[in-house]
Amino acid sequence: MRILLLGKDGQVGWELMRSLRCLGELIALGRSGEGTLVGDLTDLSGLRQTLEIVKPDFIVNAAAYTAVDKAESDQAEAFLINAEAVRVMADYAATSGAWLIHYSTDYVFSGKGNAPWSEQDITSPLNIYGKSKLEGERAIQKSGCRHLIFRISWIYAARGNNFAKTMLRLAADREQIQVVSDQVGAPTGADLVADITAHALRVAAIGNFEGGVYHLAASGAVSWHGYACHVVETARVLGYELRIRTIEKLSTIEYPTPAERPLNSLMNTQRLQAAFKLVLPPWQVGIDRMLTEIRG
């Protein structure tokens, strides 16, 4: 089995290098590429050439344009990376018979209501990032290729930048911080995403599996404010030196950003758990593990 991984230097991509390596021959590329192989998704002709050279059985695309606010003023590049490059992969997969494993986002939904989003719910993205990711999904589905699309959200890892690590830094420097309290989701570890991907890829390789769209997130729900409080409380128990005394609540309206954010990022994962016979752990488990790992 030959696996081409794109986006190896991101949080999910880094973990995928670990989880996929035992499944077959792994060719992992970052944006800088390797030799004649191109990992930069803005180079569509180079990407096509790379696919033809590698001839993968599985394409795992962990590369994406993820600068949500910047995308509002950089629409061309957001759509180039999140949609046009994905279309190139999908067309190759459809022609060659390869599988395409791709990561999308809860941002394809409007964020309205309180119920977790299911795979069958109507999409209605609020911002350019969400629209570009939805266009990538549609390109895959239109191509007819064999595929798995995992919608993920609120990703974190011990490596790279994320909300939890930002909260740790601020809590060490300040006595008071303010955090949005009316946006709800489930913090999900990149390691969990990578391990489930490897499991799903193996299931797909065995055969008799149709693929499709699946929601992948840790279980439970929390606001960004609640998330920050948990990070700080756990960090204190682990012996981190923190100055923070209070974490005040902010509403989304009080914290304007260039890109509108969904209030409800919860995703129903029953389809994924049933299909792959998995149990998704509470979000706190992964956060506590990451904080312990960072602490050393």
C-alpha cells in the first residue's frame, strides 16, 4: 500500500506521519516538497505531476488554508488551496482508483441552534473559509472518486499553535483575560484524528466500504470560556506557574472578527462510531494528556 500524505507539518499532518507509517509505504510532503515532489497546493500543475509520479493507493490531504480571518481578504488563495487543489486530487483519484482522505470543518454549517450537526444537515457557511472548504467537499463528491471526508473542529496538539497553548501563555503573563462564552464545540486532539484516520484507511483498504462524509470530534461540549477555565485549572494541578486570577466572559458580539464564527460547532458523531465500531473519548481526556505532555 502506498500512501501520499500532504500537509505533514500541520498539527494533524504531524500526527498522521506517526499513525500511517505502519500501514504501508508513506510519502509525506510539506509545503516545501521533496526533490521533484510538490507539496505546495497553490502549484496545481506540480501537484498533478506529483500524483502521477507517486501513484498512491491513498491520498491523505491534511493540507489546507486555515487562516479564517485572513481568508476574508484573501479569497483567491483560500479557494485555490481548499477547493481547486482538492479537485485535482479528486480527479486523479477518480481516474486511478485511489482513495482520497480529506479533512473538512464544522464551518460548512451556519452554527444556528443547539443540536449537534449531522452529516445530513443542510450546509450554509458563514465565511469564506467555510465556503472554500465546502467547495472542496463538493469537488470530491462530484468527481465520483472513492473518498472519506472527515469534518473536524477545534483541533489542538502538543505541537504547533492552538487555543489551549495560547491560554497557557496568557495565564502565565496576565492576571485577567477575557474569552468568548457563547460559541460551543468539542476540543479534539490531532492525535485522535490521526488514529481514527489510520483505522478508517485500513478498513477502506480491506474492501466492501463505501466511504462518504463523517463527523469526527471528541465527545461532550464546552464553550471557549469553559475550555479556557479547564486548561487553567488543570495546568494549576500540574504545577504550571500562572498569574491568572479571573477569566471573564465575552459574547461574540463583544469580540468582533473579520470572519463571522458559528455559535454552534457541535457535531453528531454517531455515524462514524457505528461505521468503524469506535467510542470517542470526552474532550477533557485529550486536553489533560496534552497539558501533561507539554509540562514534561
